Amino acid sequence: MQRIRPSKPVAVFGAIFGLAILVFGVIQMKDSTSGFLWLWLAAGLGIIGFNLWAAFAKKGATQVVEHDNTR
């Protein structure tokens, strides 16, 4: 099994992009009490968390490739 992970700069950029999405959504919907704001927050936090996990966790990977060596 081989783990494929993004480079740390790419993953950190993804986390910064997720933060930008989060801030934009909060500013645009700050007067809203709809459920969409909570969905937006959850998505933004998910993007940030996934990218930081992929960048810094020992087993963080965005893809896992399994080889079948039964030949």
C-alpha cells in the first residue's frame, strides 16, 4: 500500500483557501439565521481540517494506492 499526499505548501494553501471561504461566507451571511450558514461553516472547517491533516499527519494522505502482487 502506498500513500499519496500533497506537498505541504499545496496543502497549507488549501487550508488558507478554506479559511478565505469561511470568512467570506460569515461576512456575507452574518445577518442570516438559515441552516445554510451552518452548512457553509461545516464545509469550510472540513476543507481546513482535511488539508492540515494531509499536510502534517504521519499517515495523512489524499489517496491510497494498493498493489495486487498475485501474479
